Amino acid sequence: MSKTIGKASLEADEEGLVTLQCDRCKSRFKMECSYLNDELEENEICCPLCGISEKLNTFWSEEVIVEAQKIAIAEAERMFVEALKGIKSKHIKIETKPVQRVDTDIAIKNKDYDMLRVRVNCCDKIIALTSSDVTAGFYCPYCGRIIK
């Protein structure tokens, strides 16, 4: 059974880029929000540093995951309280405390990491990386080609 219990959205920076984080190597980078919303569809994103391609849901930043966990824990607590309300017996008395309310519609502001904007010519799109990542070389997150 699947149920949507909340909605988290990432706000783009002033240049329309959104911060993502690779689940494997933990590197942060930025991609065009318009691409993620309008063009990505079922395609995968390539991590600019480790080069591994995955679906978008493996690139959520730690901040997004923490907020999603808060919503999930609050929903689990609510479900336990609801399940225990129906138990009545002369031998068992169950008292529940009110469940803490959590905002289930959150907008996460884009943190301004010290990143350089780079146009990847292969896809004619903008990304942002740390200066050391740009110097070392990277993969295009849009198509996966090696950029040096």
C-alpha cells in the first residue's frame, strides 16, 4: 500500500539551478531546474564526479532526506495512535499522547554553496560544481560524457 503523506519541493537559486547530492559519493552539484521539471522524464542523471547514472530520487540532498524523515516519523506516530485507540479491555488501559504536527508541505531553500557555473557544450546546459571538481574534470550530468 502506497500513500503520499507530504510534499517537499526544492527552490531554485537566482540562476534557476537546484542543488543535488550523489547518494554514492556524496558530492554536491547543481543542475537546471527547468530540465529536471520539464525534460528529464524517465531518463537518468549522471553524477558529475563518480560518473554513475541513477534516477533523480537518488540525488536528493541530505536536507531533503531529513525533512522527509520528519514527515514519515510523524505519520508513523499518528498511525500507531490511531491503531491503539480501538483497544479496550478491563485488564489493559492504553493512554496515548497527542502526536506532534509536522508541516507536510515544505519548500527547501537552495543553499548557496561556493560553486562555479559551467556551460557543458555537449548538451548546451549550465551546471555548477566546486572549483576543484571543475579543475579535476567531470562528467556531464545530462548525458554522461567526460568533460575536461
